[in-house]
Amino acid sequence: MQKFIRFLKQNTTKEQYEAITYTKGPLLVTAGAGSGKTRVITFKIAYLIKKGLSPDRILAVTFTNKAANEMKERVKELTGFTPPWIRTFHSACVRILRKYGPVIGIKPEFKIATETDQKNMIKEVMKGQKERERKRMLLLITNLKNNHPAYVLRQDHRFIQPICRKLALQLRLKANGAYYYYLNYEKIKKKYEYLDFDDLLLKSLELFQFQPEVRKKVQNYFEYILVDEYQDTNNVQEQIIGHLMRKGNITVVGDDYQSIYGFRGAVIQNFLDFKKKYQAKTVVLGCNFRSVKTIVEASSKLIKNNLGQVHKDLYAYDKTEIPVCIKSFEDEYQEAQCIPGIIRGLAEHRGCDYKDIAVLYRSAYISYILQHELIKQGIPVIVVGNNFFFKKKEIKIIILFLRMVFQNDKLALMQFLEENFLKGFGKKGLERLKKYVETLSTVLDIVKETECGKEFTRQQKMTLRALKEGIETVKKYNKSADAIQAFLEAFPNVFSRYLIAISDDKEQLQERKRSVNEFLSFAKSHQDINGLLEEIALLTDKVANVNEKDAVHLMTVHQAKGLEWKAVIVLGAEEEIFPTRHALTPAKIEEERRLFYVAITRAKKYLLITHAFWRNNWDNALKISRFVKEIPRECVIEDGL
Ligand code: ATP
Ligand code: MG
């Protein structure tokens, strides 16, 4: 312990040290970007373990899976232990629900609905409506569940109905339909035995709120709780934490400058009220260890334009003055052609590996042309996005099959047939199959029964027979990688034909084959197949861990939260794009500014901001973003790098 204390003293500031070693009561650490908040949590877990706490009784909640994994590894380096409860909110809730869910009628083997499943379910409910409307409806449901958990949990329809109405009006949906769509969505979800992402939190809250014995058990189990990015917790998460903490055994860290999930129901007030509510001690960290002076100054000046923010002073540890570079382009093609050269320059002359470089953008569509250009010029890239790896067709088909076999997922059966992996199931065939999906309870029963059903064509029956045989073969394996291998062997010719059919050219075909191998090696690190499927479901919109090669990372600013790179390129700093044209109120503009703050504070040394005057899909010329103008001139160089 003495050695560890010495280590801490040498590697932390006075304030950081205080935050790490304070255990007498609730603690709030508040500080700007890059000031070591996440590091404080990591070191504190190690400190608590050294002090004698059992590693499996420490709960640390992070915002992304990537952050959780990095934290686990670092704690292991420091202590030799890997605490199992360093998790995202959702993944912690899954684990709790698997164990205690049955108390409130949830089967321990419940399935998690991914975004695609949600989209499919809402499609079923809102037949004939436009995608835009269906998207808004899903947003409405999330909003309802996260902002009004009490009514939803009590099924208090006197309140739910008017809330649906109000939200529908805000989202420009038909007020009357919304409530019924919500009810039907819930019904279908139940039929397929899914919990969606919001349910994971909501059901955990139900458990703690209405089952005092379970609450006590879990509360007594966790000896210490730490929460990162507390400014972005929503009401449900805040209440869950409230139930889990005992007196004083909690540290939360956050930065109100970086609250960027308002649109998903995050409530910044929770963070601001924490101190009062729990009489918490507060530690403020003032030194930014991540970025050079110019970047720290640029970001501080920028955020001062938010009137609804309590301002704090931040200073840079690294006093180097590397100017922030701003580059103008005629249009997005010119932008896309220039950036690969800049990236090569960073690699050749500024000591950056490709993995030290990130390209960040407000919305994914801004990046497509650049993505294409980077790949064309042979620069390795990882596009982090909505589960991009698991959405690749060749991987998706395997996952759907595994879900069918091991989770008895009937929706997966429909999706599998829809992909046309096995020929012969058009729209009509699926429509006919649906009846069986509704009446029979297992995937295998459905396939067996329909295999000889009169209403199916010969081709369809052959497909169903092949499917049945495939399922029966793969079922025998319980290790992930073996099951995948068995799937590939069960359909050898079909699978190669499928790969050819979905590939544009030879190169893409090779790439797809590589992905399948990569998926196999990913599966090897997850022996248990249900564990694998659970992790994949939870990875949605999080940073995937596969493909950790030396490559430039491309992602939205939301996905970049908490991360850092030596060089960051912020793409598309234009009015109507960043801030998005949807930000119409002053409050929303402030959230956009916080998002811009997050974007530029990811950079350690080099920061490049680009803007173009013309982009596809825009009739008018674009103006440079107000946020760029808010960066002080003395920090900036036009056309540097
Ligand atoms: P964000 O708000 O972006 O999440 P943060 O406050 O969580 O940032 P960290 O990611 O913990 O900040 O730290 C930022 C960087 O500064 C990391 O590279 C970290 O290792 C480094 N750092 C933090 N504190 C110190 C310190 N006392 N000495 C040296 N490096 C430090
Ligand atoms: Mg952090």
C-alpha cells in the first residue's frame, strides 16, 4: 500500500490525489475536458482494491464499452485484478436483470432488441407510414420511458396517454395515433420476448423501487460505486444510482461543459444538484493534461459563449503553442481530396501513427465522400458507427442465424429469410410465414411445420428444409467459434454464393472473407455463445472492439466522448451542419456548442477544423460555423498544417 501511495503522489495533482483517496462520504469531481476525471476513477478503483475492498464488489459505470475495457485493463496493470463490474449502465443492468429479473416476471434468458429489431417492430406497428415518422415514433417512446418512468412502470394510462399526445405534437406526429402505436409496440416486443435498451434501465429501476429485498441485497453487495460522465445520466439512471448507493460510498465525476445527450433525456440538473442532494464534497480539477495551451484556450473561450453555464477556469499543463488550423474548401470533393495528404503529412512529419489520428463530424453523412477517398488512397480507416462491423451483410447473416438457434428469436428468423441468403422467400412467402410465427412458439417448430405446409412453393419448402437441417446441426455446438464454424460448414456453397452475390467486385469479396475470419477470432474470445450475442446487442452505437488495427478513426462527435488522439480533424464546421439546422432554440444551440467543445478537446496536439462552401444536397452556399468564429484569432492559423 505504501508503495502505491507513493506512486499516486508522484503521478497525480494534489486535487486528483484528494479525490482518489477521499472515502468518507459522497464525492463529486467536476472539471473540464482532459483534466483526469476518468483517470481519477481508474486510480480510485485501484486504491480501493489496495485498501482491501474485494474487486468484484466495486461498481464502476462508464459511458462506452471501450471506456470500460480500457479501465479494466488499466486497473489490472495497477493491481493484478480485473473487476467484473466495470461496465456501462446498460451492461450492468443486464447482469442484474439476468439474476433478479424473475422476481418481476422477466425470464432470465430474455433477449435484447437491437436498434434494427426496434425498427422492424415499429415497422410492423406503423404499416404504410414513412421511415421518418417511424423514427420519430421510436424517439417518442424513448422519451416517454426515460422522462416519465414512474407512469410507465405503474402503467398509469391516465397520464401516459396525454404525455404521448404532447410528445407527438412536439415531434410533429399525429397526436391520436402515437399512444396506440406505443401500446402495440410494447405488445409486439412482449410477443418476441425482447427488452429494448430503455427497458434494461427501466426494469432495473422497477426492481429496486418495488422489490426492497432485492434492492437491499444489491445495495449491500456493492461496497463502492463510481460513475463517469455523470452529466449525461438521465432520470432513470440517476434514480438507479440513488437506490444502489449506501450512505457515502459513491464518487461521481463529470463536466457540465460536456453534457451532450439532452436529446436522449440526459438531465444536466442531476449533476448540478448532486452536491446539494447528497451533501457531497466537491473537488474541482483545473489543469488540462491532455491538450496543448492553444487548444485549451480555444475551447475555454468557445464555451464562455454559453450563457446557461457556470464558468470554470482551466489551464494547460503543456504550454506548447501549436495553432489550431482552420481550412476552407470550395466543396466537399476538394475537402475529401486534400485530407488524405494532410493525414500522410501528420504520419510522416509529425510522428503520428494512423491510430493517433481521428476525423470527427456532427453527422455521419458528412463523412461518406471522405471515407471513400481515404480508402481509395490506401489509408487504413476504421469507421466507428452504429455497429458497423456487425451490420456488414456477411456478419449480420451469421448473427441472425445464431440468434435463431440459440435464442429462439422469431424476429431473427424473419430477418434471416428476408436477406435472401436461402432463395425463395419473397414478400408473400414471409407474409404467409408470419401466421406460423404468431402461433408456434419455437423457431424449430415453425420451420418443421411449414416445411410441409401446403401454401408454400416447392422452392420455399426446400429453403425451410435446409434451414431446419442447418439449425439442427449448429445447435449441437455450445462454443461460439465452433457454432459459427458449423454454420459455415452447414451451408458451404450457399455461403460462398451469397458472398459473391453481395459483393461488387473481387476486392470487396476478399474484404468480406476477411471480415468473417475476423468475426471468428472475435468469437474465440467469447466462449459462451449467449455472452457473445449479448455483447453484440449491447455494442450498438458504441465503439466496437474488433478491428483494433493501426488506422485512422472516423466517428461522430457523440461517439468520441471521453476519448483522445494526438491529432483531430473536425469535419464540416458550417452553419446548419455544426450547429445542425435542427437546433432552433437557444438551449439547443448551447448543446451544439458543448458538442463542439467535446470535439475540439479530443485533440492533444494538432487540431484541424475544415469547412466547405458547397455540399451535395444543399441548394445554398454554406456559411462558416459561428463556433469557428468564437475561437480567438491568436490561437488560429488559416491554412496551416
Ligand atoms: P474528458 O472530460 O474528455 O473525459 P477526463 O477529465 O476524463 O477527460 P482523462 O481522460 O482522465 O480526462 O485524462 C486526460 C489525459 O490526461 C489522459 O491522457 C491522462 O492520462 C492524462 N492525465 C491526467 N492527469 C494526469 C496527471 N496528473 N499526470 C499526467 N497525465 C495526466
Ligand atoms: Mg473522461
